[in-house]
Amino acid sequence: MNASDYAAVIDVRTIEEWNSGYLEGAVRIGIADADFRAQLSSLDTSADYYIYCRSGNRAGQAIDIMRDMGFSGELVNGGSVANAANQLSLSVVKP
């Protein structure tokens, strides 16, 4: 499993969590953001995405929302930052 296998690696955590460290190359689309669905609507619904959060719970919720919005590609719940970093062999960036 490589990050290049996905159209994007998406971090659905809060900005505060993002600022504590995020995966290299990831984009933040926070599930708690008021414009979460609007941000998702700019993505290719047929592409594959890798989604992670702090524990995997919010990533699972995000995947459910994405499916409801018509996303048909592979949507992978990467779980936590550490788990996602390990699965994708990516570094954690600390701003």
C-alpha cells in the first residue's frame, strides 16, 4: 500500500490535531468543518482515497458521508495517524 495508489490522503481531524502532526502530502478536510461536504464535492467521486483521523472513528464517518455523496472508488480507513504513517510508509510532519 503506497500513498501514490490514492488520489489523495485525507486527514479529517480538527485544525488543532492537524497542527500537532500530519502525514506528509496529506490534505486536511476536517469532518467537523462547516464546509466539509463542500470540500468533498470538489473531489473526483470515482477516485480512490485514503482517510485517517485520531483513531479511525471519524475516518469511518467520513467514508459513510462520502459513500452517501456518491463516491464509488476505494475508500480506505487508515485509522490513526501512526497506523496510517506505518501503512503508507509516510513521515509525520510536525509544523
